[in-house]
Amino acid sequence: MEAALCFVKEVQSKHGGVSIGDLTKDTDVIGLYFSAHWCSPCRGFTPNLVEFYNTMKANNQPMEIIYVSLDRDRSSFDEYYGTMPWYTISFDDNEAREKLAEEYGVRGIPCLIIMDTEGNIIDREGRGTVQTASDSKLPEKWKKV
């Protein structure tokens, strides 16, 4: 999984750092959420994603999300990440954030890419999948075969 995350070894939570190994041990899917405070479509989608994520967690669904900020300054990042219940790549690791956006061909935001814990992409259009989800379980196309 670290290779899929451009060798990021740790993500941040509101309570401190978490190793990628610990993050992935009890989950089946990881979402990389590319977004930014300055992006109005992002600010429109983030509350939907928060609601979806909270529903998945309340129903013990094996998923996590990592926010990859494309914010331009620390205060915007802090304010925007403050609305999110999941993990993030450190704002100070600009190199990792840029590499991830390049690696996954992010051309527009918001962008949610779903992968398994081996780093295989399951859904490049996670945003659309979340917007049409109507269940309290992981979308079928995200489930392990």
C-alpha cells in the first residue's frame, strides 16, 4: 500500500499520526480524496462524503478515507480539514501531496479514488458512486470479490 501512496508511511488524524500499516489492517478499501477549501464544488461535495463516511463507519463498513489537500495555505487547510472526520496527508508534506495528484492523474477536484489495501484502483469515479449510494453498506463495486 505504501507504494500506491507514493511511499507515504504515515497519515495524520485529529489525534496524531497513524502508520499506513495500522490504517489498512482492519479495512478493505481506502479512498484518496483530492480536494481544497478554495474549490466550491469540493465544499459542496464534502458534506455528502462526510455523511456517507459516517454512515459507513456507523455500520462497521471496512473503509477509510485519506484527504489529499490541494489547498494553497495552512489556514485554509486547517479550516477545511476541520470539517472532515478522516485521515490526511500532512499539509507540510507538499511533495507527497503533489506526487499523489500526479500519480493518479488528478485533473479536476473534487476527486475520490477508491483502492483496495494492495493499492489496486477499484473506482476512479468514487465521487459519482458516493453521490448515488443509497445503502448503509459499501457499494457493490467496492466489495472484495
